Amino acid sequence: MKRFYYTALASVVALAALGAPAHAALSVPQIAFSSAPLQARLNAYGESINVLTQQQDGLVWGSTVSTNSTMTIQFSVTGNPDANEIGIASLNGSGTLVTGYDALFYPSELSSGAFAVASFRPGGVLKVSVFDASAALVAMRSFSGVNRSLFAYYLRNASGTYHSHAGFNVSDGYKVHALAFAGTGENYGSWWLAWEDSPISSYASVDFDDALVFMESLNPTPVNHTTWGSVKARFR
């Protein structure tokens, strides 16, 4: 039996802007879109989320104040994520994108149930380990110059590169391509990021159901443990 020992933490919060409030707030305005597919999926995972009225201001992200030198986040992929690269785009202190993108998943690694464990280390180092749905290690890689205090997420495919912050989506007329939702119930304290992976002409014609990523921070001590099976069972 494979066991997963929680390895690191700092609480992860969505930041409402380029500052660092303690909690994310509802996004204004709420995007009206073709919500039925995404709503059905989140309902199936036991979430009590209204996808049309509970969109969070998940533009940019970062760690809360913590004495932990390492922050680790697990990213789980649900459904069919298509041929997308998904990862982290670092920002500098003024909120400007830093050159270079750090992949959590490459297209060949994406399948329903795949997950990545991303560990932000001292000195701006990011270590990524990618696993398939059976918890078999698929890939390991390391990036430098990563700002754990302020970053965005991105999704990239043949049609373009899209960011969790619409202000960086210049090529698409600054359209929103990622909706953030706070987890409820047993997922309280975790986050969902729902992506639209094609150019958008009208929000009414898109469903934000192209890649659904579940994000949770991991405990810093090796005391608590669980099986990968119990962690992944929620997303099958």
C-alpha cells in the first residue's frame, strides 16, 4: 500500500489584487456563462458551490505569512484536461509577469486523476513531481527564480497562453479564462480553478469546463498521513 506523508505547508490564499488580504473575496462582476457542465461536475464532487454567484477573486496567488521555509501544494486534475500545459507564472513585486513559465503538467502528462506536488523551496526554487492516477511517478523537474509570494497560473495550448489574471490575457482582449472557487465541506480551505482553453468571443458560449484543477496545501510535519487512494477517491 502506498502511503503519502504530508511534507510541507504554508496556507495558500487567492489574492484579490496585487496586495495580500487574508482571504479572497467574491469577484466583481460575476461571469455569466454556460454553467451547466461545470455545475454538474462540482456537484458530483460534493461541493456546495453556485458557479454563477460564488466566483472568487483568484487573479494572483501567494503564500500567507509563515515561518515555514517550504510551501507545498498538490494539484489534482479532474475530467478531461485536453492537450493543455498548466503551470505557474511568477510575478515580481510590482505585479509584472516574469519571463518564463514553470509547468506543473505538460500535455502528455495530463489525464483524469493525474496530480502534481509542487514544493516552493528557499531561494526561489520550485520542485515539481508529477504522478498518474495510480500514484506512479511520471516526471520530476526543478525551476529557479520562482516568487512564492506572488504568482499567477497559466494554461497554454496551440490557440494561445491564458492566465488566471485576465489582465495578462492581452491577445484575447483581456478575457477571463479561469474561474476560482473556494472548496466547501471536506474541501474547505482548498481551491478549484476552472479553465476555458480557447479564445472567447462571448462568455455565453463557453463553459469553463476544459480543465478543472483542485488545489490544496499540504501539512509541514510528517505526523499525519493517509493513502493516495483516499485522497484520489474524491476525484474519480
